[in-house]
Amino acid sequence: MEHKDLQQELEDQLSHKLSRQHLFQSDWDVISFAVFFIFVAMVLLLVILVLIRCCCCCCSDEKPRRWKVGIENLALEP
């Protein structure tokens, strides 16, 4: 009988705890969770982009071409 009583008591406590638990109690909780979730998602996205960039640059055998910066001055040509 003790085992049944203990099991029933645990089930009652668990259902009571789950029914009373409110994860978000106000609008500010929802907003702060959304901001935090967006921040974490952006950090993960940036890390993934950096890893992709590093893998693509390290795997290629070609040297990166240098782009000319500025305007070419033809008056300096002989």
C-alpha cells in the first residue's frame, strides 16, 4: 500500500507543479526571450559563415587575385 500511496503522491505533486508553472509571466519575458533568441541565432549564423569562408579559402589552390584600387593615371605612362 505504501508504494501506491507514494506513487499517487508523486503524480499529484508533478501535475500540480506542471499546472502552476508559467514560463512567461509577462510581455517583457516574451520580448526578452525573443531578443535573446535572435541574438544567439545571429551569432551562430556568423560563426557558420566564417567557417564556410575559411573552408572555401583554405581548400582552393588558387591565390586570391589582387584588385586594383583607385584610378589608373595614364599620364605617368612613358
